[in-house]
Amino acid sequence: MQRYSTARSLNQVMIALGWLTIAFSAIVLIVAFQRAGALGALVTAVPTAIGGLVLVALAQMSLAQLDTAENTAETVTLLQQLVKAGKASSPAPVNTPHNPSAPRVGDAVKTYKGRRIIRENAGVSVDGREFGNVIAAEKWIDEQIAKL
């Protein structure tokens, strides 16, 4: 999935211009050194080189942001496919004063493969065995079923 092709192209142009600016500052350094001495060369060429380097860095940061946007979109698509296929579940609601319907300690969070997963103070439990989260409880249930 290659989206944002225009932005990517502009960033590549910015990177090329940044490196050309750095190369130009090297030429300016040599010429200015011959005409104005060391101090004149440094005062002229160093800011130009720093500007080119900043241009390259900004373009690369922009490319990283575009990569993040594309990866996030792909992650959302994959998660939606998993939820539709029943391979993933939404997290259990958190019990807050604004959400009184969330499970409380002792309430069943869900039934997984015929076994009830119960809300506990520090996580959940199945048949009296405590787990840190629902996924760990489901994994244990799967292992118990596999042993049968």
C-alpha cells in the first residue's frame, strides 16, 4: 500500500536539495578560504551546510511520519479483519463511575469455550486459578482443552 506518493516525491526532492546544498557549501568553503581566509570561509560555508543538513533531516522525519501513517492504516485494516473473523476481541470495559455496566469483581467477563472467565481484583480467574488478563486465561483454557 503506497499512498502519499506526491508527499514522498517532494520529500525525495528535498533530500536531494539538502545534499546539493551541503555539496555547494563545500565548494563555497574552498573558494572563500582562498579569497577571505579561514574565518571568512567558515562564516560563509558552515551556516549553508547546516541549512542543507536540516533540510535533509526534516525531509527524512516527514518520510518517517508518512511510513507511520501507512503502517497505522494497515494495522487498523488487519485488526478489523481479525475481529470480523473472531480471532480477536475487544477489551473488557473498565468499571468506572461513568460506566456502571462494566464487570465487577466476581462478575463473569466472558465465557470462553464453555468456561467462565471471572473478574478479580488483580485480573481474572478461571476455575479458581488467577491470571493477569483475559488473554492469559484464554491461553490456559486452550492448553487445558488440548490436554483432553
